[in-house]
Amino acid sequence: MAPPLALTRAHVWIYARTRGRVGGRRVLLLTTTGRRSGLPRRTPVQYERVDGDPVLVAAAGGAPRPPAWFHNLQADPAVTVQIGGRVARARAVVAERPALWAELCERNPRLEAVQRKAGRELPLVRLRLEP
């Protein structure tokens, strides 16, 4: 289940103001363009670095459907990310699962339980940061 909107907004506000020093362990701020509204949407998302790239799991806490940010980046893969104090543009690419999924589950064994709870294959997204 997704956190209440007020909690998400508070997390974004705190993360942005502290440059990731609070609420930022393995969390980035992902800004997508709303697929219907066309407005920027900023969301805190957990990530792992794989070969230098941030990799996201579109888990939505084990919800039966992917999170809104995943649908937004499918419509427009140009995103902005803030990792700590660094803000960069990136291109989101839905990643190949087999080897990457195994590596992510090794780092975070809870992912397998989240996938079972969701009853769906959790999409993986690799962010290709622009220099």
C-alpha cells in the first residue's frame, strides 16, 4: 500500500531541504512528467546502484499495480533525479530482469516477499544519468 500523500510530500520536502541527509539512505527523488497532467511529479523511491546506474523496482509496496511514477516514465522516459545533493537528468529504461533481479534480491531479500504480495512481476528501471 502506498503511503498517504501528505507523508510522501513531507518526505520529499525534508529530503530536498537536507540534500538527502535526512530520509535519504538508498532513496532518491524521482521527478517524472505526469502522463495525463503534464505536470512534474516528484516521488521518493528506493534504489540500488548497479554498474554505476541507479536501479528502481516498481513495487508500490507490494500493490497489485505498479506505482504512478512507473506509468509516467513509460509515457516520457526523460526524468530528473536527486541523489543526496546532486540533481541530474536521466533517461529511464525498463531493464532486463533475470540477472538484475537476482542481484537486487541478494542485496535486499525482502524483494521476493514484496513480489509475492503483489502477485505480479515487479518491473525494474535503470536510470541512465546524463553527465
